[in-house]
Amino acid sequence: MKHALRTSLLAVALLAAAGTTMALTARAEPDDDEVVQLSSLPEAVRTTIREHARGGDIEKIERTTEDGQAVYEVEVEGRQGDFEFLVAQDGRFMGAGREDADDEAQGDSDEEQADGDDQEHTAVIQLDAAPKAVRDAFARHAHGAAPTRVEEITVEEVKKYELEFAANGGTASMTFADTGDLLEREMPVHADALPAAVRHEIQKDFPGATIKAAEAVELHYFEMEVEVNGKTIEVVALATGDIEDHVGPGGGRDDEDQAEDDDDENEDHARHRNHEEDDDDN
């Protein structure tokens, strides 16, 4: 049985700002929640959203009003589960997202009850409140850097810890299992330090764009071959015990996993078509 730890540079998260600007129509007191685009928000709000999305796909941003102040509720599809959080108009992080009790229908309540175990809950904690194994691992990997923020993240009763720190003129982060095993590392990268092929493709897909920020993202996981009933399957798992993927005999994936990948591919194609249509309109 092969049991290998692989550290992959999975993605370089690019935050590119195109030359075209988008205007947000302001209303003094919106009656309902309003879906807005990330590019239309104040810079402080965009920065906080990008930091706390932790490389996940931002599915929706809703603007609402609390005590006369604008609040943005952000829904993110992460690699290890979906989660929500709130951001104030001035860019202040307000914690995990919540639904307004007055707007919550019974159907939503039933759905939340069924999906509640899958939700990600985040709490800002003091460094001393993190497990000793996490503190020791951070000290080894951070090379003397001090954490500026510590978050305890709970998904299905499994805890992990994300520690932010200053690096390369920006904010870096490392995420650990409660055992101290490194799960993920995100490091800021200067635009001119990106591979030439990446910069070329950005200009090809987004002519005239300026790369405002970039991150190198490393995900640590275990890849194993497991024998079950005389058949060998490949399994990918994180140090938290989360099974991320598995491939059955003959290389076939589970129907459910394959369906999710097909949906993701269809969404990517749709986004690409929309991008081409926008270029034609311009």
C-alpha cells in the first residue's frame, strides 16, 4: 500500500482588476437584501472578503442594513465545506454569517436542520487558546513570525486552526489540524514574481488587467492505495481525517463525485461563455 504525503502548489489565487469599472446603485434604506458584485464594493470590504474566503469560491454577496449601517453577508464554497461570514461597511470582520430570524421561512429552517452538521463555524481566539501542538507547529513553520490573528474553525465537530501573519509585504496564513499537522499554507506573491505563463494567460483572458494581489496556495494531503474486498481504490485524505476523494477499481469515481465534477465543469463553461459575450458587447 502506498502512503505518500504530497505537497502541491494547487493554485495561485489571482485578484485581477480590469480597466472597466462597475457602479453600485446606492439606496438610502434598501427594503430587501440586495445581491452585489465583489468588484463594486469598497476596497476595505473587498480586502476583508478575500482574506476570509481563504481561497474558496465566493458564491454570493448580499448587502443588507442593520441599525442603519450596510452589512455584507458572504457565502463561500470552500474546499472543506461551505461557510458564511459578515463584513461591515468599513471592512470590519463581523464573524460567522447568520440569517435574519424575521426572514427565515419554515422551509429554510428545515433545510438548515438537515445541513447544519455540514456548516463551518469560525471563532477568533487568542493564541494561547489554540492547542500546544498547533502553537509549536506554527513556530516551526513561520520562522519567527508572530501570528496577527488566530481562528478556530469547526466543521462536523472537527477543529482546525488558521493563523495569519505578515509576510512578503502582505498577509499570509497557515492552517493546522488540532494535532499540529499542516493542512494549508497561503503566501502573498508579488505580481512580477508570478510565472511568466501565468501573467501571459491573465493578459490573454483579461486584456488590460492589473494584478492587484496574488497568493501561492499549498494544500497538504495524503494519497493512499487501499485494498477493500480484494480490490484496490485510491483515497485522498487530509490530516483531519476528512476524505477528499476516492477512485474505485478501474479508475472510476463515485457517481456522486463525478456528478459534482460535471456540474463544476458546466459552470466553468457557462462562465467562459458569459465572459466571451461580455467581450463581444464591449
